[in-house]
Amino acid sequence: MDKLTIRPITQQTPELSEIKALYCRAFPENERRDFEALIRPRGDYLTFSGFWDGPTFVGFVCLLTSGDISHIIYFAVEEALRNQGYGGAILRQVAESRPGYRLLVDIEREYPGAPNNPQRARRKAFYLRHGYGETPVRYRWREEEYEILCSGGALTDEEFDAFWESLERQDPHPVGE
């Protein structure tokens, strides 16, 4: 596959209902934010982009950016297109579009009692294969435990906190909460 086409997701995106449906399928309700708030123009710190292979919608990435950090808060590939290299291609394009940035992704922490623990392990292995590394950053949000993986450098708890504080100075609700 060659480079995918990247387009911003807005209210005018023709495939908006398809994108929202993927968002709802890919993320449990307790992990979702208001979709309309994610696609509303909110400045350079929040971007929601779709990826296409020719006419085929492949997936999306939602990023928060401050300083030298871009945090992938939502990333999904259409189910029928998974395991075909699209996820890695999207991550490469995101990295290429943000030279010099540390890219963060949060994932649900693995633990034996989690009903989707095998999925959590596969997700972590996917990111590790694509150049992300573990960090000491852990947090709890909406009754779920997360860990942060980072590409392009290291990350401390203090830097992660400062990232969110910087976003909240720009907008008290940077992702529509």
C-alpha cells in the first residue's frame, strides 16, 4: 500500500456516519467522549483525521498536541481492514507529520481478570512493534486503569501532568468534557 490520504474530520465529511459508527464500535461507552465535540474546530491542539486508501475509508486518529507532545487519544481501523498493515501505516504517517514530537498512546492496562485481557495484550504488542516503548506513567480514568506508551523519547509523570495542565490552560475542556 502506498501512502494513505489524510483528511480532517468535520461535520461536512461525507463519511461522517461511518466514522462515528467505527468510533462507537471501537471504544466502550465509558471510554468515549462526545463525538461532536471531538470534530468541532478547537484550535491546533485537537485534531481528528481520517485515512483513506483510494475511496476506501480505513480509520482515524484523534490527537491532542502541546509543546513537543502529541497524544493519540483515539485510534481505530475498520474491522474488515485490520491485520493488513493499515494500523502501522497510519502510525508511520502520524509520526512523519510530527517530526520532533514525542507521540503518546494510552492503553488499558493488562490484568488477568480483565474480560478483554488478550485484546489488551495484542494492542500493547502492536504498539511495541511499531516503535513505542513503556513509560512509568499510569493513571485511572472512568473506572479503567491505563498506561502510557511513548515513541520518540521518554516520558515522566511530571511531563504527562504538565502536558494536560498546558492543554487546560488553553481550554478548560480540551476534549469536550
